[in-house]
Amino acid sequence: MAVEELQSIIKRCQILEEQDFKEEDFGLFQLAGQRCIDEGHIDQLLEIIQNEKNKIIIRNMGWNLVGPVVRCLLWNDKESDKRKDYLLMLDLLVKLCNPKELLLGLLELIEEPSGKQISQIILLLLRPLQTVIQKLHNNKAYSVGLALSTLWNQLSLLPVPYSKEQIQTDEYGLCQCCKASIEFTKPFVEEVIDAKENSLENEKLKDELLKFCFKSLKCPLLTAPFLEQPEEARNDPLKYFASEIIGFLSAIGDPFSKMIFNHRRKKRIWKHLEFEEEEDKQLADSMASLAYLVFVQGISIDQLPMVLSPLYLLQFNMGHIEVFLQRTEESVFYKGLDLLENGLLRIEDNSLLHQYLEIKSFLTVPQGLVKVMTLCPIETLRKKGLAMLQLYINKLDSQGKNTLFRCLLNTSNHSGVEAFIIQNIKNQIDVSLKRSHDNKWFTGPQLISLLDLVLFLPEGAETDLLQNSDRRVTRCMISAPLAYPAFRYSAYRFATKHL
């Protein structure tokens, strides 16, 4: 019955001109075609679609069948005998139907699902979507941008796997979708690269591709973990995705080193790409993610000049580390700590001049480390944060250490952190007393003013000594040597030499 009804509609439309098709005809065609699919008349429907006499009808109305066909592909078992027929029908419709109507129809289908069906429909429709866009000759940049925006919006809803097992299982299909999105995007990147002239349309297409790359650096790559073992890393789908995204940026964006290091151009680039919300934060997250991928994971690092000093690289990355430490995700904390470690290990102890602490991030990063040490529920992260703070302290010169100790004693408000800082002060006093040359930042007036902070009781006589036991015990560790007369006399003379 459904087949006869569809044939009747087609027969009536065959005698009409394309411009004479009515809205009623579209509706009747869709209903009859849907019934044919529901009742399993796939062979007859394929014959109708392939019939040359129906070419104009299918071109104008056939896109209405894409939704029902896609839903059948999602609902039916992958081993089903009918699946081949459904896939053939989808391919025919993509080949024969109006590409403008198909584009909108496919994007609506991609936007519909939730949960695990998001990846299923993306993997099913990205190749047809690519074919449809390549058939469009006008406003291709707009179509590519619309498709990439829809794709990214759906990808951002998928949970990011956080362990080797989750990556291998890929329950929600994010890893597969990332790989598919690279295959979808690659032809358009190549089109920009191969363009013989720098036309307005080509510039628009480049902007849409760059926008997708920057968005991808934020999600999923900002929170995505990366497998550490070399044999695992080679097959890490998220690292592959990161490498390809950075490759796209390098191929169609500014020269790679200029894109990373030219601070003044960043906001202009972001404004040019017209991100919709929280532009500065979006850019900060994306650029921090890019810095981690380049300097820690080593992706495309060979494109950077080798003459950059370790101190310059540390200064450059401190702002990105600050971004990482302001987040709350475990994997993002690790990335911030790894990026900090990568920078600090390149410089010698006591070589980080105190003037660097005049740069905002050089004080906010250690304060961020304190938050990780005191508030993070994960023990390994707390220990890593503690180790990084100690490494940071070791790299500062004496005046820098003195300045940082004062800052942390005034802001930490945590007895354990205060005990840690006081222990570091004790160590610096010990080193200063043993050195042949004077260190004015841990002797004389500077030491006395620093000890005023150490010996300060937060609530005066009403201070809870039990709550401040770590600080009190460590204070005793500093003052204990002064109980010995000979040591007390020499320490007194050393500390007051410049008074």
C-alpha cells in the first residue's frame, strides 16, 4: 500500500515543473517514503530513487528520507542484512539530492541525539556531510563553519576518557569522533593550502578552520590525558588528534613561532575569529593547552627557534601555568605542574632573579601551588604540588626567596604551609651562616623583619597553640640553637652585623 501511494505521488509530480512542486507534495512524499521504510519495502524504494525519470523529484524531495534512513541505521543491528541497503540508500540520497537542503538536514540530525548516540550519528554522517559540502560552490566557508560548529558543540558534550582503559574502551566514542573530525576537516585545510590566490572566500574558510582548531585545543584537548609510555603514546588517539590540530594550525595559520610567542597579536586573532562567549578566557585556555602540547608533549617543538633561553621560556609559560592551576580538573592540574617542572628543570638553582617576582604570574603560580597542596583531594597531586613549590624556591635568588617567603606567610593561612616555609627559612639561615660571604637577605635587618612574620601569633595571646602546633614546633627548631651560648653569640653578631 505504501509503495503504491508513493508511486502515485511520484506519477503526479512527474508531469510538473520543478518550480510547481507544492508544500503538500513534499509532505505526502515524506509520509509515503517513511511508511515504505517502516514496512521494509527497501528494494522498491531503491528502484524509485534510482529511476532516471524521478531524478528531479528525488533532487528536490528526497532529502526528507535521510532522517528515516539514518534512524533505521542507528536502531538496527550492525550485522543486520538490511544495513547494506540502508547505507546504499543514504549514499544515493547524498549523491542525488539538493546539497543545500541536505546540509541543513544532516546538521539537524547531528544535533538531535544525546549520550552514546552522539558519537554513533557523528561517525555515520561526517563522510556524507563532507561530500555534500564539497558539492557546494557558493558560501562554502559558511557551510564548513556551520558544520564544524555543530560538530564541536556535540563533541563537547561527550565525556573525556581519563585512563588508559577508558581510552581503549572509548565507551562514548570521543576518540573515534576526534579521528573522524580530522578526516572530515583535512580536505578543506588542503583546499586553503592549495589555493592559488588569496581570495576573500579562501580567507573566510581559513578563519572557520582556525576557529575549530582553537576550540579543539580547549575541548577536548585541555582536559584530555595523554598516555606516557612510548609504545602506548604512538597509538594514543587523543595525542594523534592534538598532533593533527597543531599541524592544521601550523599549515594555515601564522608562522608557528609567531603564533605561539607574539602576545600582542593573540587578542586580535581571537577577535578576528569572532568567538562568541568569554573570548579572553577561551583564548587563555586554548593557548595554555597549546603550550603544554608543544613544550611537554613535544608536538611540533622542532618548529621553534632553538636560541630561546630557558628563562625566557619559563617567563612565557608562567601565564599558561597560572591558567592550568585556576581550573579544577585533575588532569589539568597535572598539566600545569608538568609544564612548570619542564620550565624549572631547564634553569640552574639560585638563578631566577628576584625581579621576575614583579611579574604577576610569578607570584600567583606559587599561590596556586599552595591551593593544590592544601585543597586538592588527590594525594599524588598534593605531593607533586609540594615538590614543585620546593623546586621553584630552589631556583630563586636569595632576595627572591625572601620575597616569596613573605608573600606566602602573609597569604597561605595554613599551618602546614607555614611550617614548610619556616623550614625553608631555617635552611636558608643555615646556609647563610656557613657561607664565607654575607647573605644580607637571611641575616641582619632583613632576617629580623622576616622573623617578625615567623614569630607572629595570628590572634595574639588568644592564639590556639594546638592549631598552630606545626608553626610553633618549627619556630622552636629555628630558635633552639640560640640556647647554646657560643652559637647564640656568633649568630647574634652575624644577624646584627649590618644594624
